[in-house]
Amino acid sequence: MTTAAFAQKQEVKKIETVVFNVEMDCQGCVKKIEKNIPFEKGVKDLQIDFKNQKVTLQYKTKSTTKEILKKAIEKLQFKVTEA
């Protein structure tokens, strides 16, 4: 494998984490996010902290952006801000 090919392969695997403040009223809200967001393109991991109103997402930077993920949560009728 050439150095360029190796560098490109590393780029593909780049994963970032973003934390959003999400206004959730009940466990139904948590379930709604759990049911929909893992299927968004590029999402590798989802953690929801209902008590602190936080949603933590790990995602592939090659497949999506934090802005797209924020919009995906907003589309589920939640108020979202980046933590």
C-alpha cells in the first residue's frame, strides 16, 4: 500500500463526536431519537442522557456533518443546540 493510499484509508475512518443539548420531555422522546437517529448516514454510536438533556453522537466525517445530524434531530420536532 502506498503512503497516499494509506493516508486516504485513514481519512475514510475519521470519526468525530458531537454533543447536542436536546429538549426532551419524556422517555418517549428518548425512544423517538433512539429509533431514528442511528439510521442516519455515518452515525457510528448514539448515547442519550435524558437527565442532562444531552445526545452524544459519533459519526464518520466522510459520510455526514454535525449540521446534518442536528437537522435530523430537529426534524423529529426537538429543539437542538450544540453543547
